[in-house]
Amino acid sequence: MERYGARRLRMTIWETTRNGQLQTTHLGSILFILVMMDACVFCRVSLKNGEEITQLREKGCNTVNRTSQTRNDTIVTTPGQKVHQKCRRDYINANSIKKDMREKDVSITEPTLHAISGCDTTSRMFGVSKAATLKKFGEHDFLKTQAQLLCNANAKDDVISAGENIISSLYNGAPYEGLNVLRYRKFAARVLTNKTCVQIHTLPPTSNAASFHSQRAYLQMKMWMNKDNLNPCEWGWKVANGNLVPVTCTMDAAPSKLLNIIRCNLSIADTSEKRFLLIPDVFLEDWTSWSSCSASCGNTGERHRTRGCHTTFGTIHWTKCRIGGEQKEACVGICPQTTTATTVLLGTWNPWGLFSPCDKTCGGGIQFRHRTCGSGLCIGDSLESASCNVHQCPVQSTPAASTTQPVTTAATTGTQWISVTTTTKATTTHKKFFTIRSNK
């Protein structure tokens, strides 16, 4: 998620104190900030004099930069030589977010947006620009809710969970899908189309790597809120050579030799193998508890429960799990307790009626029976079906030229069964039965 190397920008953020002296923003020695410059970033800030500066940093600004202090609360980042003319300066208002955080009518979405997408002490995510982040935060209420959870969290687990949900959404993942599942989906999709090995650094980060980025974002927001009594080494940082450096991951990276051979240039006919690559082992989870009834007191409604599934790559939300799903059943709304006891009387079913005749004489048919509600509110089915005549139908033979004895009978009311003897050329005798219905 955080790329460090030749395209790194080392910057020291300074603040101006009341007496005009400069001091570092963070505890301890100077903190170096790694700012990524691989994509276009829109930075819109307000200075003290009310002037609005909109600066576009385009590709080509990814050279080593230096910083200088030009006015109160404003940092100017000056690029190196031979860069695009629009990339000459980038203005950062170091204290404006602190001021906004103290205003009650300002949403906390703004500091969360900047901290997660890269600002001050946090680095940006690969392929996720400020402009795209700002647009998604404005369009999705889910991101705003997770931003509030992240900013107001007190436990580290809540910080990690909310941060992962935000990062997953920024990479176009489903809510609560999890970064490990999203990373696998995108990897598997590229394996089927790429003719070369998949570039792992272009995929969403793992849950492990994102957890440290979320902790650093949380720490940065607390600094903007003047709550900087947290220990950075407990929130995504570590000390190396006297400086604070970010913890990127606790797991070892996959060997480059292994990554370079992960490719799958299958032909169109190899659909079964492709499908196998996309479907890992899936395990069902337990059903959740039943939800509350959707109806009010004494009325019939519906309640539901869900279950998802998980793989070796993480948990899959029930809406994305094909073998999971949702169950629904009828229910009666619970009445609140009052001074006068209220009783909801459930109805009583009358006994089941007789089954109807089978709709088939052989080969498997269906018959039904019905029951009625005697009184009150009856819950359940009023119609029930059952299988009948499941025995196999006899094979009918087609006789050769045959002679049939004439049959003479008087028409009577009702049904008569008449035995007719048929003789074929092979002198084989068959008995057939016919039904005659007549009315006088």
C-alpha cells in the first residue's frame, strides 16, 4: 500500500509558535514524512488572509523535493529541477485542520479523508488520489459513517476495523468485504487476462498492512485535535536510527521469483480451469440470530436471519456468498408492556381435510389437502401437498394385426369394467379393460 524508494519525498513539517519560533509537530526528534507523488492530487486549502489556492500536482512531480517555511501556518513544497510548470509549488496549511476540528459545525469527514489518503505524517495509497477519495466520501454515506467510527474510536480494534472498511471502499470493494477477499478477487481477475505476471503492488493492501496505516491515520487525527499524548510506537510507528519510521507489515513479503511466475494465459476453451482458479474453498458460517419482527403489536410481519461464508482469504459478506443467504419467516409483533396486560390470542387450526385424488395414476403425482383457521390469528400453512402413485408406469406394447371380439353391453348408469380378450397372430391372449360411462 505504501511505496517507498526512489520516488520518496522527505519533508519536515514545522509549526510557528506564538513567539515566532519554529518547533517540530511531533514528539521526540524530527519526524520525516514520506509523501508519495505518483498520481495527480488536488490540494485545496484556505490561508489566514482568506485566499484560496488550488494547486494541481501532476505526474512528473515525483522528483526529490525540499521544503521551506514562507508564512505562518503555511508549508511550501518546492520541486526539484525539470518538472512541469504547474508543479512548481504545493501549498499545505498545517494548522487549518486543527482549527476545523475545534468548530462544532464542521464534519469530521475532512480530517479522516486527509489522514487516510495521505497528509502530514501519513502516506498516500497506491492508485487512490485525493480527488477520487473526496468524490467517494461525498457520494457514499457508508464512508462517512466509518469516518466517524474511526475518528471517535477508543479501542485499537475499532480503529483497525473502521480503517479497513474505508480503504476497501476506496478500492471499490463491497461493504464489510474485507481487504484480503478484495485483494484475492482482483488478483484472480487479472490472472485470467494478463499475459505477464501480475504487479502485486497495484493490488489493494492486505488487512495486515492496512491495519498499521489506519493506526497512523488515527494518530494523525488525534494530533490535529490536540490530543497528542498517544505513543507513536503503539500506533503504527517504530524507532530506527533515532527517527520514527512507519511499520508497513508484520509478515514477510512474497519472493519476487514466485510473483513473477504467477500468470495464467489460458485459452477461451479452458473455462473449467479458469473457474477453478476463481473459487477457493468456501465454508459456511452459522446463522445469525433472528431479527426483530417487522410488524407492530399483534400484527403479522416478517423476521429474517442471514449467514455468510469464509475462505482462507477472509470472511465473505452474506450478500456475496452464493451458498449462504437469508431466511425469512412469519412472526407476530410483540406488544410493549403496559399497566393493563395485553394478550395476543393466537388462532387454532381446524383438522386437516382429506387428500384430493392423485393427479396421476403412475409415475409420480401430487395430491393436496386443506385446513381452515378455526378462530383468532392462525400462523402456518393452510395447504399441504404429498407425493402419490410414485410407482413406475407399465410399458405398453403395440400388438400386431389383431382381431377383437365384438362386445355388446347395455348402457347403464355409472361405470362398468368389461374384460375383452384379444388374440394376436402368435395366438397370445391379452386381457384389456375399458371403462364405459353412460347416463340414462
